[in-house]
Amino acid sequence: MKLLEIRNLTKRFPIEDSIFGKPVKFLKAVDDVSFEVDKGGVFSLVGESGSGKSTIARLICGAYHATSGEILYKGNPIGRTKTDYRNIQMIFQDPDASLNPRKNVFSIIEEGLRIHRLGSMRERREKVLTILDSVGLDRSTIKKFPHELSGGQKQRVSVARSLILQPELLVLDEPTSALDVSVQAQMLNLLGDLQKEFSLTYVFITHDLKIVSQISDHVAVLYLGNIMEIGPVDQIIDSPLHPYTQGLLESVPQPDPSKKATNEILRGEIPSPVNPPKGCPFITRCPKAFEACTIKPELKLVGDRRVRCHLYDTGGNSDA
Amino acid sequence: MSLVLEVEDLTVEFRLPEGILRAPDGISFSVGEREVLGIVGESGSGKSVTALSLMGLIPSPPGKVKAAKMEFLGKNLLKEAEKIRGKKISMVFQNPLNSLNPSMKIGAQLVEVLVNHMNMTKPEAKEKSIEIMKNLGIPSPENLMNRYPFEYSGGMRQRIMIAMAMLCNPKLLIADEPTTALDVTIQSQILYLFRELKKEFETSLIFITHDLGVIAQIADRVMVMYAGKQVENASVEDIFRNPKHPYTFGLLDSVPKLIPEKRKERLLSIKGNVPGLLEPPTGCRFHPRCSKAMKICSEKEPPAFSVGSSTVWCWLYGREVANNEVAGN
């Protein structure tokens, strides 16, 4: 069953006004993005900074309004049912910025229940304690303030806060980027366990392909607000088709001294989204660019996945 | 191989109102000519403070640097760091935007280094800066001299920082997490630049990072640090093929892999959190999180044991010594 369907989603931000205050110049952060998330699945959005991945997360959670396109939740436009935004919760990258430093752990986690007027004081307390157990925090944490906790513990509190309303969909925006390696592994294991325990659906946003490979079923590779390649994770990580996905994978430093990269992989940098290149968004850095690339390619079906690249115009017969 | 840097029993002490904090605490290492020493560890392991102490940049008070030996090409760094840093030893930091002056043109910042350290005139310094940037493959350096740092991307600013560090042709370059703030594709470009630079300038390098992938790509030898202590010193091949210390093991297992066989498998993580350094655990600092901890681990700090070509600070490799200790007590 499709829990979430994104159709032709576009978000533009005004960046320059005319002297009469009418916006004249726009930054296209998300450009005609469509994807579907199965119930119980883990869908990853991966890309470098400026690729629009966090904007998509905020659009799903209703923090931004889309310029055009639709977001369907269980087949209906999102936000139509009152409980939609209770069923969708978000976890942010930096727990220092997303936890209120003046509230203790109990009131941080309980706040959602209070706002939605669920349960009596005693029931809410009981619920908070149970959720602390599920995320692997000691019950004594309840009286502590965020500054008394380590980075990993703080992120566990964020997870507990998002789970207290028993959501169906979690949108996770780089939840492990601020953590140390050993704590990151604990967090990834915890997220995997919780997903099974509460039959959750994840939209997982990250820049780290190792984490994509570890946690997700499906993945979309974003570049300048466009999906470049989208499909099952096994296919995309093990045999990437798009030159950008290939470059991204080769750029991941391998923890193996015999696999030292010997040449520069992708030259240049991601262009500014204010002045995106004409034609294929990746044309400025692509090692395989040719004449056709001055016209923007469509997302085309190649096997089980879709690829935005003229190399596959003939339906995947091209040699990559 | 002759040594560029030799450090023995280095301790940096901070006297804080809450108590005395030591990180690093009694570490020893050396860097050979044209060698890359990788220092890897999680936050709070003392890797950045180690770098700053080599540069003589620990503020005193509250900090105090102590060492049995801290020698750079025969000179005592404890006494002469101010004369040596910037010229013979230079440093690249994590965030290039914080280390470049935002209100000065890039050219002026580069020229300043050469005028102060090498007694060059401004036109000479300008010519030399452009030459170095050309060698490092920075596009259109003439144009760049007249611009401000904010006009450039993070990757480009980091390249400028590296060029600035290389201006005086240092014998030792210390890079503290130079790629952590960058995107993966830019990170691989910067790592490539460091590798080229080693060939071009015959510089030794100390490379600090928390990313084991980056270490494998750049280092010749590796020092693993945990909670202010060094736990393992070994060649990069030994660290990845034949790790000895349970912490090194755990760290390697914690990294998600790209290979399909491991996909969706639970990661073997290290339990617990990094301890606070004001009251570090007794004995071996890793014992509360160690899956192989023995009785002695919580009682006595492990000395250095040589295993093959590696040096390990772990009682697992000194069972005989450990038994004698217990019997002696």
C-alpha cells in the first residue's frame, strides 16, 4: 500500500523583489519531484548540500507550502484529515537546536500529548516512561535537561518525542550526522528496531551513501532539486546508472587502504541553484556529457528504476 | 627514515573550576620524513588538542603542556613553537570560513604570510602565492587574489587554506578534520589535493579525522585515540586488516558498509557513551564499554605492548604481565 505519494512537487523561494515588492527572481529548490513511499518501507533521499532534500522533508511535514504539485497521504491530499500531521513526525539533525534547553526531558516528550489533549496526567507520565524504555534511555532521564545529556542521548530524546503520538510516518533529516561513529551505529540499530516494533514508515534524508545502503529499501538521488536516479537500493548502490550516482559512490572513501582512489573523481562543484545550468542539471560536472545534454532529459524507466540521463534514451541499451 | 617530529609522554592539562582535565594524557608518537600520520578518534579523544599543542596554541592558563620530549628537527617545540609555527609547521583547520579573515582580500592574506615569515617584498610574495596556487591546481589564481573569502564555496576556501599553509614550504603540515565540513565529492577532491601535495612539496603530514574511510585513503601510519589516551599505533594496513585493540575493532564494525552482503544487517556497535574526561574510568579508559574486559582492566592502566609491528595499549596482549601483576598484588 502506498502511504505517501508525491506528485510533481515544486518549491520556489522568492529571492529578489521588484521595487513594488513583487518577487521577480526565484530559487527553485525542488523541481518537479515525484515518488511514492510504501507503508512499512524506508525511502531515502540522498544528495549533496543544495540538492533540495531538506526542503522536501519540510514540505512533507507541512512546514512549507508547495508552489505546485501534490502530496497525498493515504490517497488524500495531506492535511485534509485533522490527524494527518499527528501521524507524521519529524526528527532533525542537531538535537541541540531542536530540543528546548529550558524544558526537562519529561515535558519535551510529553508536549505532543498535551497539545493533542490525550490522556490524563498520570497516563501521559506512564506513556513517557514506556517510550523512554523503547528508545533505550534510563527512566531517571525524565527529570534531566538537555545540557545534562550526551549527543546520542539527546538524539534518543528527539526520537522519543516523535514517537509519543504513535505516528505512522517519520521524516528523518540527517538524524545521525551530528553523532560520533560508535554512537551513530547505535542510533541506526535503534531506528531499525523501532521501525519493526512500531511498524513505522521512514523517509530518511542523508548525504551518506553508506547509511542509505544500511537502512533503506528505495532511494532517490537528488541534484539541484531534481531526481537523477530513483529505484530499489540494491540496484542503485550496486550498479548505478547515472554518471552522478556513479561519481557519488566512487567519492565515498573506502575503509580499505588497498582501495585508494588514484584520480580525481568528479571535477567542479554543485552549481548555485539561483543560476542552474541549462539542459541537464549535471552537465557542468558530467564526465560523459555530449551534445544531447543541452536539452534537459526526462526521467526514463530503465528496468525497475528511473534515470534522468540521455545515455539511456534508447531504453537502457546504451553502454554505460 | 629520519624523523621530523618526535613526541614522548605528551600531556595537556586544563585546570578548570570543576577539576583537572587531561587530554591528551601521556601519548608518544613520531612522524617520519614525507610520512602521513593519521590520528583517529571520536569527539573528546584529545586529537585536536594534540595538534594545537604542537603548534604552541594552547591558551595558558587554563592549559599547560608537559612532555618528556617534543622535538621538531632537533628543536624543542615546548620552548620554540612560536618561532617555528607558520613557517616550518603549518596547520589547516576544519572550517575554512572561520580561519580566513572575512574582511580582507584573499591575496592580501596570502601575501601577509610571505612578507612576515620569508621577508619577501609584496610583489615577490604575490608572484610566489600565484605560483603555489597554480601548482595546487587552483583555477585562475590571478583573479582570486582580488576577491573576498565569501565569494567562494567551502571546497574552494579549503583549497585556499591549504595553499596558504604551503606558502613557506613547511616540513610538517597538520590538518585537523579538513574535509569534515565538505560534501563527499568535494572531500574526494581535497583528499586528492593532499596526495598530490605530498609528491610536490616533500612535506610530512599529520591528518586528524574521525572518518576511518578518510584515514584509509590518506595515512601511512595511524594512531587511534580514546578519551585522551592512545590505544593503538600501527601501519594503516595493520589497522584495517589486523586491528588489535577492541576499540579499533569496534570502530571498524560501527561503520556501515556499502557491500550488498552486509546490507540491513545489524551494526556491531560499541555499547555506552564516550566517558567524561574530568572523572575518567579507572584502569583502561575503555573498559566500561569493552566486550573483552577482564578484572585487571578496571584496576590497572595497560602499558604499551608490541604485537608484530603494532603497539597496543591493552591487557589482552600482556596476559603474562597481567597475571604477574595480579599475583604480585
